Amino acid sequence: MTFLEEKEGLKKIFNRTKPVRIDVSTTEDREKIVLHRLFENSDQKDLDKVEEVIQGYVEKYSAPIKIENPYSYKQRMIETYPFHPLVLESLIQIYEAATERQDIRGMMNVLADMVKDNYDRKDLLLLCDLDENAFRGIDLRLVEKYNYDLERVKDISYGREILKSILIFTLNDKTIGATESDILLSIFSPTQGETLNALIMDLENIYGKPHYLHKEGDFYLFKHDLNIFALLEKEKKNITDEDIKNKIAEITKKDVFENRVFIYGFENIPDDSKIKMVVSLESWGENDSLKEKLGNFYQGKNWQNTYIIILPESTSILSSYEIKEKTKRLLAGEILQGQVEDKDRKIQKLISEEREQVRQLIKSSYGRIVKWGARGKELVPRLINVLPDISAIRKRAGSDSSLVGDFVIQEVKDKAEGVRLEFLINDFKKFRRFPQVLDDEVIFSAIRNLHRDKRIVIQGDRGKWYIDEIPRTLETGFVIFDPKYAPSEEVIETRVGEIREGEEQIEEKEFAKERELQVERRQKKLLQIRGNSPRVILSQIEARTQEKDLFTEINIKYQFAKELSKQEIMKFVKQLPQEEAEIEGEVELWRENET
């Protein structure tokens, strides 16, 4: 009788006969016992025939199969025939470690099924000939992982045999896993026409396809966790250079530059009057190389001064080995995400980490922008260092109103017909000889300042001249003039009547015109308004004026209900309306006498 664990009921019965107990699970002759129970006259083998079969195997065993003593190993194979020694060794160790199972009986059931399924087609039974389902009771989850991975290797000739061998070595607590030599010894049948090269090639191709197959040092083994590294490495082989370039362009656009730029060479860039930031993933060099690249870029474009060109500091983003490799891993992770059950979100975490690292690497490679300047009559580009930040780039690329004003003066100088504001704005956007203007308001501000300083005059609608008075709004149809072409005097009216509210006409004057430019007839009225709040004043103006009335001046006097401190009066002034106006006033205050 063989015991793995004795039951109390059986112990009482056996003890009556005082049996002799032999625990065969610790006997060195377990292999002989198994052979004896499976085969009748197992000790009467045709040794010549057996040796012939074994010789056909041993003589083909070569690197990377590792056998320390081929002669001893051959004798060992003869002893365990028709099983390869690895079959019996592995099963003994697996069932020896499995509690609540009779190792000999369990082994015999597995081996009996193996013989029945293969006796008529194999001359030597190998580890790969075992039925893997016999081990479901050893580790059901691991066997299920193996079955799941079989689908991933169905296109590999020896995929099933390789995975099965690795599974059995993994289930053996006395082995870390299967070495390349172990796997080849478990599968290689040279007498059936198999070659080592074919097996080795399949083994090389298989790693990275099964989700749960791992490799630690020289050992292959199954684990319950996904082997993300191997899966990524496998997927990386299928990723093309074009895939990598497109992903780098996507990250540069979305993650580095906030989706507010165009990537040169990867998308259509419009040619219109709007400001556009254009990022190149490649360095355009300097001097002649830079000029050539810029020439190609601007060729055929109409609105040439609306492009902010952003370049890497020195090298091409697309040629960076580190960026390319990390982008490959990122792409591989995105492919796996839709294929693998990732309950622990390991793949999602990897994707996030790789994308952030790629973003940082790309960002550190920028940046410089191109600005244009004149060298004599030649227009030359300059590379300006700037942080790869949208706000910083706009700040360095844009021009202030004083510089813009200088160019406005140059454009209108000595032009008797003046320059229409619409055309002036378009010229700033079309020609690179002008400072780059990111907002039309910069030009409007420059014109207001120039008009205030009497460096230009403006002609508005219906030929109206603005010499001392600034228009309330600047329209693109207005014309900007050199002051020397302005009329010598602006005649507002031929007759002006000044009427105070509630009185008859007090005064009338006639003015002679120096030039007949335009005639306006209107009366000047002065309204007296009084109240204790802006709301009261507003209601008086609303009730006593007409929609067509125009206002040039309002004098307001505040009599405070209580004395204010310096901080309070400053706060009050800050809250006054911000209309553009000439402001005059006086402040009444009381100061302590100094003693």
C-alpha cells in the first residue's frame, strides 16, 4: 500500500495486522515502481532496439542543449524508456510537492493517458506529450492563463509544445522555470525529422506574444501577472517610423504647445491674415541652410508676416534615439490597451508615464523663433532663444506700439494721398520688413499716440479731418496723412450759437473760412446738472439730451459728505471712468501746520 496521508479509519484497520509500511514517495526507486506498474515485464526491454532509438536522440543533442555527460545521460534515457528522463523527474517533483494527493497514483494516471494517446506515433515520450489538463488540480489559474495564451501563439508551429513545457517546469516548485535547454529537450524529436534550428527560431519568436509568459535571466516561466515588458517589446517590432513621427507630431502639438500650433510637414497651414505659430520638428540649421529652408516655407504665401516659426535649439526631434524609443513604447502600450485585460491599470500607467517623458524630452529640445531684420537693403532672419511656452513666444515675437509707430511714420511720409488704414494693416501682415504685429490693436494704439504727438493727422468719413481731435473710434476706411498735407485750419462751422439753458441766444459770431472743406451748422448748449449720486446725474442727462447730440466736455465737482484720507482719495480716483480724455482738475485738501 502507498500512503500520502493516512486516514484515521484506515489506520485502525491496518494496525490490527501490524503491517510493514514503506513510504515509496521517498524511495529512490519510484521511477522503477511506476514503470513496473504501467508495463508488464518492464525489466525485459529489447535493449538493442531501445539503444538504437536513444542513440538517434543523443547524437543530435547539441548546443544550445546542455548535457554535462552525454554517456551517462544516454544510460539514464535507456533506464526510463519509453519516457524521457525529464518526464518522470518533473512529475515526481510536481506530485511530491502536491499535498493531499498520492504521488505514485497521480503520476500513473497521467502517464497512462500519455501512453494511450501516443504509443503508436512516438518512439520516445517527451514532456510536451503530457496532457496539460491533468495539472488543473495543481494550479487551476495558471493552467487557465496558459490556455488563454495558446490563442496568441497559434501561428507558431511549435507554440503549444513550447508553452506546455514551460508550464510544467513552472508548476514544479523545485525549478525556477525552464531554460532554453530544458525546452528543447522537452520537444525535440530528431527521429521524426524535427530540427533544432526550427525549434530555436520558434522559441525566439514566441517570447512577447503570450501575455503571461515571463523571462527571468535564463528561465522562462508562467506568472499570474501580465508580462507588460515582453508584450511591449513584441509590439514595438510592428511599429513603423511613420507611426513614430506622427505620434511625436501629435504630442508636440497637443502636449507641448497646448494644441495652439501647426506642425510643419504634418498638417495644412492656412495662408490668411491670422497669426499662426508653426513648429518644425527638424532643425533648419543656420545661415545659408536656414535661409534656404525659410525660402521654401514662404514660397507662394501671401500673408508672410503672420507666421511665428518655432524651431528646435540644435538637433532634429525626429532623430533623437531616446524620444523615438519612448514613443515606440507609448504606441505599443496604446495597442495593448485594447487587447489585454488590465485590471490593475498597469498599461494605462505606463502609457501616461511614457507620454509625459516624451513630452518633457521634446519640450527640452525647444526653442528658438525666427525674427526678421534689415541689413542695409537685405532682409535677414535672426534666431531668438525663447522658452517653449505659448505666452513667452508671443511676447518675444510681438512688437510694441512705439516700434510700430516708427514704421507707420515711414509709410505715410511724403505721400500726399496718405495711406488708407486698411491697406496699412494688411502691409504689416504681408511683408516681413514690417515688425510682426499679433493684434490689430497694437497698430491702432500706435496711431493714437502718433496723432496725440501731432506726428500724423487723420481723415475720416466724408472727408472729415482730425487734426487736434482724435476720433472716438478708428475705422479701417480712415486715411493716415503726413501732417504737412493737412489743411491749415479745420473749420468746424460757419455760425456758432451758444445758448444757455432757459435763456435767449446770447452771442453770435461769424468766422471767415480759409478753406471750404465742410460746413456744419450746430448750436452749443451748456446743461447745468446737480445731484447726490451718479444715478441722479445720469437720469438728468438722459431726460434733457437727444440721441444725435455730441459731447466734448463734462465738468464734475464732487463735494464729499465726509473727509477722505489719502488712500481713500486715491481709491476714488482709480474708480473714475477710463475714457480717453484730457483731464484737468484741482483737489481741495487740508494739511496740518508744521511747528
